[in-house]
Amino acid sequence: MAHNPPNLRPDISNPRLERDLSTVRPGVQPKVGMVSLGCPKALVDSERILTRLRAEGYGISPDYAGADAVIVNTCGFLDSAKAESLDAIGEAMAANGRVIVTGCLGAEPDYITGAHPKVLAVTGPHQYEQVLDAVHKAVPPDPDPFVDLLPARGVSLTPRHYSYLKISEGCNHACKFCIIPDMRGKLSSRPQKAVMREAEKLVEAGVRELLVISQDTSAYGTDWKDRESKAPILDLARDLGTLGAWVRLHYVYPYPHVRELIPAMADPASGLLPYLDIPFQHAHPDVLRRMARPAAAARTLDEIAAWRRDCPDITLRSTFIVGYPGETEAEFQTLLDWLDEAQLDRVGCFQYENVAGARSNALPDHVAPEVKQDRWDRFMEKAQAISEAKLAAKVGQRMQVLVDLVEDDAATCRTMGDAPEIDGHLYIDDGFEGLSAGDLVTVEVDEAGEYDLWGRLV
């Protein structure tokens, strides 16, 4: 597992995930390996593919050498991600030679085959049937009806106690820097009953935290014709909260109806964590207009104040882009000033990159790399100072935390304000020996750092 470097919290997902996915079972069934790149939405796709393969009798290999074929689930959002995907394909080709490519970069098959002409097949994002067809062609299944049974919760690429729950595909926004709608299409929401069935099975299998993801979570269900509710995400969030697990919302655009979620977040009995992950991207109205995003940063500050008034314990996370084409020093300073006012709890930042096919590539006045780096450094310095002050104010507080990992020297936990992989941790380094991953325990915070907390069991 890859981790962010210390004292830096840009919003990046695991650059590569290659885990032991199952206990090796006796038998001669063919085995498939998986390399999953990119965001949690791609991780869910990888889990679905592997679950289908397990149901058909395939084994899952934890390494290249033991695999009869390897699936590489790629990311194609940024040029740097495309390069990483090509590197991962090349590594799999060199180590195994029988490689099937899927995922976002699969929407550009000529780009992949131009670099790796001997891959067995290329399929696009969430094309599960085509991936399975490619695996069947490369490695025919040999199921044993007596031992090849689908696990109750399928194959998971996350620890047993938390799981991503994807509620929709695609996006209806037209941000100039993004090609997600081109790769994954317009918004297509899963039926609420299907989402709830999956969530119920996950909780029954021991999941303690559901991480709700999509490209635009607050728009969930708005693509349905003749829908009864104006904002179906409100109904879904309420129903998920009844399952007895933590429910964390990611990628929430600040539509007006989001404020209706806040009272539930303020109620510990609701199950809905007081946490919003909102991609603001910038604060200067001219930059936002060039991005083709809503340019209402001032009203957003009012909305943030209202959320905190109704739910004082809410944790707000966001991501931003610095060095967007045409961004002036004055516009960047507006972003820094806005961050000072907003006092967001968790912040990630990207330096702008051209993406093949994005409309922002054609904008004038691209920012020099050294200027982008300088602005990123200054932005993260301010974000770090805000985080350090906010965490220092938590010393002496009692809070419930979820145990993620128990090692020889400490238990690594997360508070309600910390999502896995992208936020901080709370460490218990005394009296933790009886804890296990998935435990919910109460601690008193006795030390704070720039991004992490330390506490003792109460």
C-alpha cells in the first residue's frame, strides 16, 4: 500500500494497489491477477470484476508469477496518470506477458496499443462484460461446483471493516479541465434498492464504514424520470444511516439541497457522519468561470457558516487546483484569503496539468511550472497551518474512533473526520494490545500534530 509522504496531504488515491486478495485454495482453476490504479470508483470496478471471476471459478493471484493472465485497471484522468498506467501495463507485460487492459485509459485503445501492441485486449471504463469475455478468451474457466462458491460479500480490495459504495456513474458537469464525462458518460444513478441491497450485505459481512462515492454524489437520482423526490440523495443517506455503520459522503457538490443533510449529520443516531467532501477547486470567480464551474465563492462561505452553525462538529474536506491557465498572482491570493476565511479541516491540492481532450488545454496564458510549484507550496503551507491549529484544539476532547490497523507499537485509528487514505490518523500507543481492526472505541486526545492525533483509551 502506498502512503502519502509525511506532512503532505494532497488528495491522491493509492497510486497502485496489488494485494493478496484471497487465501490460496486447492485445485487447478486458472488464476487472474489484478493491478488497480486511480480513484476509489475504479477500485469498486476492480472489486466487481474480481467477484464475477471468483463466481465463475477463477482463482485470484497475488503476484504476476502465479497468474495465468493479469488485468490492469487504468486511470486516464491526467497525463501523469496515463504515463503511470502505461508503466503498469509494461511491468505486467514484462513479468507475465498476458495482459488485459480496462478502465478509463481503455477509452483510448490506440494510445495503449501504440505503446504495448501485444496486450490481449483493451476495454473501456465499467465494461464488465467485455473484460470477462477477454478473460474467458485468454484463460477459459474450469470451475469446480463443489469448491468454487461466491463469497458472501464478494472480493474486496479494502480491509474487511470498511468498503466503498458506488452509487452512480458519469457526470453531467462540463468542467473544462475534466474529461470524465467523455470517458464515463452522463450521470447514471443506480436504483436505490440495488444500492441498499449491496450496503446491507456489506454491513452483514462486518463492514463498519460505508464510503459513498460517485462523480457527483449530491446529484444522485436526478437523472431519473418521474422521480418522486427532488433530491434522492437525501432519501438514500437517511436509509443508509439505519444500517448501523458509519456513512461517509464523498464528492458532494454544494447544491442548495445539501443543507438538508446537515441536521442528520448533527444527530449521532442518524449514522451519517458529520463529514462533507466537496470539490471547490478554486475561489476566484474568474478562475471558476474559466473552469466552467459555478462562480459563487462568497456565497459558499455563507453556506459553510450555516453548515457549521447547524452542525458544529462537521469536518469539511476539499480539493483545489493551482496554476490553472490564466491564473494571476492576484487570483491565487484570493484563493489563499478565501482559505483563511473558510478554515477547511482537510485540504488537498493539485498543480494544473493538461489532459488530452480537455477544453482547458486551448486556454491562453498557461502558468509556468515553477510558478505552479511555488503556488502549490504556499497553498499547502497555509493548509497545513490551519490543520495544525484545528487539531490542537481537539486535545482534551473525547471521541469515538475506528481502528484500522494494530501493529507492535501502536493502533492506527480514524476519527469521524478522517477518511481512509486521504486524511489523517489517530494513534493509540499505550494499552492498545487487545484492539482489533474494525473496533469502535472511545479515546481522549492527548497530543496533536500537523495532520494526526494521538490518544488514550477511555
